[in-house]
Amino acid sequence: MATLSEKVLTKSARNSKTEQNGSGAEVEDTGATSTTSTTGATRPVRPAAPSTPVLSVRDVHISDQAAGQEIVHGVNFTLTPGRSVGIVGESGSGKTLTCRATLGILPAHFEVTGGSIEIDGQDISGLSSAQWTALRGATISAVFQDPASYLNPSIRVGAQIAEVLKVKKGLKRGEARRQAIDLLHAVHLRDPDLVYGQYTYELSGGMLQRVLIAAAIAADPRILIADEATTALDVTVQAEILDLLADLRERTGLALVLVSHDLAVVAQLCDEVLVMRQGEVVEQGPTHEVLHNPQHEYTRLLIAEHEQYGLDKFLGTDAVEPAKTDALDTADAVKEDA
Ligand SMILES: Nc1ncnc2c1ncn2[C@@H]1O[C@H](COP(=O)(O)OP(=O)(O)O)[C@@H](O)[C@H]1O
Ligand SMILES: [Mg+2]
């Protein structure tokens, strides 16, 4: 059976319908210490060498080889542990292709035709599928929209998370179950023991998205790519998930790539932002600077469009406080046939 990451690779993004989180807005303090990850693994919060990138995307060009057309015309960013970059821009501008290139899961006929991508110092262009399998989930993970399509409807959701822990961390059954329940707790699901034994059809969209995030972070990835991962969710649930990601970033040094059409989300979570239009990065810089003092006409247009949705409150004095929030989505490495 295909793994979750393989499904991510082959399926195209679909919109999922907005759904209220049936569990309500439970916000709890996970009480984690600064050096303990969600699953109990120790990882430095403040990396010893903060300038060493976990992800380097250098002048990446992506082409549709079937159409003989370049679609993405050069994307650059680097992420060190605990930092986050946001990618915004109109639909079709190349945001998702950029994410997929980074995950090594471009659609058929698409190729990186220029530039380079390094994950943890390793150029990904020559990776074998075995090397990718080792990286996905454990080093780089992703969460996309439409969580239901990444989970197996006939397997209890908890078992699917436990499978990630067994495969990626080599845990025995009982320990995998215990840690899966801890993860469900960490993503603020109210009754983790109950949810563990439930099937996807029993859970709301918000709960499923949390389950997927739990699966994505199960193997303690160093990089999480969240591509419109909260877009379809109710505003309250979205805020909780963004808080969770911010918390993970702070506690575990998770590095985050956050794709969102919502500038307020990016303002809240990201240190740096890339504004894309038609495959070009038209503007890039520290989020605070770009949103306060946009240089490109298109950025100004985006900001004007978003002001009515409440961007203002994030542009206030402590609006863009990168250290406060972070993290995104990822759906990777969950065995479908857990
Ligand atoms: N699987 C695919 N097959 C054909 N074209 C695609 C595919 N995925 C993306 N594209 C094209 O590549 C361009 C960029 O897409 P994408 O990266 O998904 O945009 P965004 O995420 O910014 O909305 C679009 O013009 C889109 O039509
Ligand atoms: Mg997209």
C-alpha cells in the first residue's frame, strides 16, 4: 500500500469543506519542557549553530517538461532551526510546486530545472528512494489541505499515527500507542484515548487536521511544510492549530514553511515572507518589513485585499512577533496500511 507521503506526491490538492471542530475549542497547556519534543525525544531548543540551515532553496526553477514550459522562475530561501518562512501569492503562482519540489514529490512531467535544494546540508537531487524514505517524516514532513484524503478510512486514526512511530522511530507496539496518544494530546484533542480508536468518518475536519498534524510531527521532523493546511478550517480551530505550530517551533526548533493565502496568518507566524506571482518571487524579506513597507505593487494589492479580513491587528506594535508563533502543516510518512 502507498504510504501517506506517496499519496501526498501523487494526489492533487483538493479543497475540503469547512467544518466545525466537533470537540470544541479546547486549549490546554501541554506542559512540555523546553527540551522535550512532543514525543519525548530530546532536541535542543536553541540550536548550537543557529546559522546552519536545515533547508536551503537556491534559485530553484521548476518546469513542466510535457509542456516545455518553465513554471517557477527562481525561488530562494533558507531556514535555520526554529525559523519560519511564509509563501503568499495568487492561485497558480507556484507555491505548491515549490513545496513539492522541496519534498521531492513533484507531479509527473515536472522537474527542478535549475538551482538546488538542500535538506540538512544534503543536496536532494541525487537522493535514492530509500534515502527519501529515511528523510520523509523524520527530517522533513508536510501537512496539506483536505486531511481526510491522507488518512485511511478503514484504520483507526491512532493506529495510523502509531504506525509512523513504529516505522520511523522503531517503537514497539505499546510504546507507539502511548506516544500516539501523547501526540493526540499535544495537538489539543480533548479525549486522546477516545480519538485514538476512532475512524476518520467519526471526526470533524478540524479534528482530522489535528490528527494529520500529529502524524506529521510524530517522527520529530526538523522541517514542516504546511501548504494551506488550515485554510479550510473554522477560524477558531485555525487559530488553535497555528498556536500549536508556534509552540512546536519554540519548543523543538521546528523550521516551518507556511503557504497561505492569508497574510494575517503569515504575519502572525513567519519571520520572512516570499510574495509570488506567476512563478516569480516579486518581493521577499522580513515579514514585518514587507507587510509594513511593501515595495512591489502586487504586494500592496494583496495587503489592501486582506485589510478587510483583519490584517490590521497583526500589523500593530507587537503584531509581527516571529518568536511567538510558528509552524505549519505536513503530512508525511504515515503508513496507510498501519
Ligand atoms: N499536477 C499538475 N499538472 C499540471 N499543471 C500543474 C500541476 N500542478 C501545478 N500545475 C500548474 O503549475 C502552476 C503552479 O501551480 P501551483 O504551484 O499548484 O500554484 P499555487 O500553489 O501557487 O496555487 C499552475 O499554473 C498550475 O496550473
Ligand atoms: Mg497551492
